[in-house]
Amino acid sequence: MNKTMLKMNKIVSIALLFLVTLTTNAQDKKAKELLDQVTAKIKSYNNITIDFKYTLNNAKENINKESKGNLVLEGNKYVLNFMGVTKIYDGKKSYTIVPEDEEVTVSNLNDYDEKAITPSKMLTFFNSGYKFAWDILQDVKGRKIQYIKLTPTNTKDQRKEILLGIDSQTKTIYNVIEVGKNGTKTTLTVNSFKTNQPLSKNQFTFVASKYPNYYINKLD
């Protein structure tokens, strides 16, 4: 191959790399803009009520579980009912109520784990700690669901990637798919999404009198 051909190949390679970089940057910008729109939409509501389905699969371990739950969220306060357990967070204390054991565990710790997708930040967890990329668009029962791929920036994170499905029209989250490095795949799908519902003034208050025979386990 002569010098002219080598030079031409080098120029073509540089041009292709430049075009790929431009395309990637444009897609990253689109992903960031969509995530910002979702965050703004979530923050505009006084409260949010969600019914959801949760599935856990690991083919290697032959694990396949499915359960349903619901969440009432107002700021960082919430009431979560999931897998027979109720968890209340009033902004200061966390109350985990387990009817099967007739036990309530109380913690004074701030219920905010930077690594985990906790209820109080389930709908905005993607704002830090991830690289993001524009992914596929799917038609789900007439709804256009745009996926954003999130990759944890912490190499010690046990999650390989997270796919965030966003309703293109409403700018709300349809589902969250976590893929673990060990092959475990969990999917949280929002079945019902309601906003600004009338809530009881005691919605996020733990009332001990409702559990007279329960053991109160105070961790702090």
C-alpha cells in the first residue's frame, strides 16, 4: 500500500471517529434533556401514588419471583407496602412493620442510601452516580417508551447497568430494569401513577396504638 493510500485511510478513520463522537455526544445530550424533563415533572407534584409490579430473575440460580406493591410519596416522606411489609418514613425516623413477626423496627438514621434506589428517590435516582446513553424505543400497548441506559460510575457497584424506561408523552417513568453483574435481573414496572391526591394529615405518621401486641425494636 503506497503512502497516498495510507494517508487517505488515516483521514477516513479520523473522519469516522469524529462522526461517531458527534453522534454519541448528540445522543448523550438527548438523554440528559429527557432525564431533566422527567426530574422537573416529578418535582412539580405535591405527592405521588404508585402501584407497581416487581420481578426478580436469575436463570443461573433458577430464581423467578414476582410481587406487587404500592407507594405514597411526598417529598422525602413515604409509605411503602411491599411483600407483606409496610415501611413508613416521616422524614426523620423509619418504621418497618412486619405483621408476620408482629414486630416494628424503628431507626433514627436518615433513610437515604447513596447507592440504593430507595423509595424517597426512586423516581429521581438517576441524577448522580451514572453515565447515561440513549437506548432503544419500544411500543408498549400504544405507549412510546424510550429507554436510557445508565451505567454506575462506581466500579464496586454490583449492578452492571440499569435501563430506565420513560413514557415519551407524559415524561414519567414506566419501568426500571436493573441488571446485576451476577446475572440477576430485577424489573420494577409502574402499573398506576397518580398525582396530587388528597392525603390524610397522618399519612406518614406511625401510630403505635394500631400495633398493641407488636414488639418495638429501636435500633437507635
